[in-house]
Amino acid sequence: MTPQRILLVSAHPQPLADLLAGAAREFVHAASTDAALAGHAAAPCALALIEEGGAIDGPALLRSLRASEPAPLCVLLLPAGAGAVARELEAWHAGVDDCLRAPIDPRLLACRIDRLLDACTARRRLEARCAELEEALRNAELLGAVLGHDLRNPLAAIATGAEL
């Protein structure tokens, strides 16, 4: 199984990495918006966990990540304080997949991240299965067309012989 890449955008990413560590997880650390965009561009991530604060503008980074291809799932961690509700609303409008305000229970965060990554894995499996089925359908249509063509000539000869 290939490891799931998680982009941790935080001034202090190590506690988050320790909390979310798993056998099939690989972390990319970024301390700024520019570093986060460069890290995702270099190797796309399945999920971006953004801890807003300092030089990190969560909603602006969300919009940039959502415009990238493939777009990662995004979780925003907001600090407590005045304006937190407005920032959360702005994040939801920017396309965040989940948003938590401080104080954040680490177990709740870990559970939500696990659920999002499971959904991401299931979606990838479903997309792969759809591609397989589309290919099988194309092959079946091609087989029908070839058989129809190849049987038409001998049947025409038989029908002509029967008329005579």
C-alpha cells in the first residue's frame, strides 16, 4: 500500500505529526502558505491539515489548494478568540472539508482525519473500479461490432444460397 501523504501547515507541525502517525502515512511539513503550495505542487497530498495563525491565512490557502489538481481534502484548525466564527464561515465558503476551533480534543481530531482519509481511499478505489468497468464496456461494444461485421458476410452468402 502506498502511503497517504498529509500536508501539515503549521508553525509547530511535529505534535500534529505525532498525533496522526500511522504506518501508511507520510508527512510534508510547511510553515507558511508558500511552502505549503510548493510542497503540494512537488508531490500532491491526499489531505492538507492547516493550523491557522501567524503568517498562515487558512481560507486563502484553501482556495489555492482547491484550485490545484488533484485537490487535497482540507481540514482547518482555527484558534479561539474574537472573529473565530467569521473565519470558520469564510473557511466553509472556501471549500474546507472539516473545520475545528480551539480548544481541540486531539482524539476528536485524529478520528476526523482517519474518517476523511478512509473516505479518500474508498473514493480512489471506486474511481479505479469505474475505470475498469468503462474499459470492459468499451471492449464488449467492440466485440459486438466485430462479431456483427464478421457474421454479416457469411450469413449473406448462406441467405443467397438458400434463395437460389
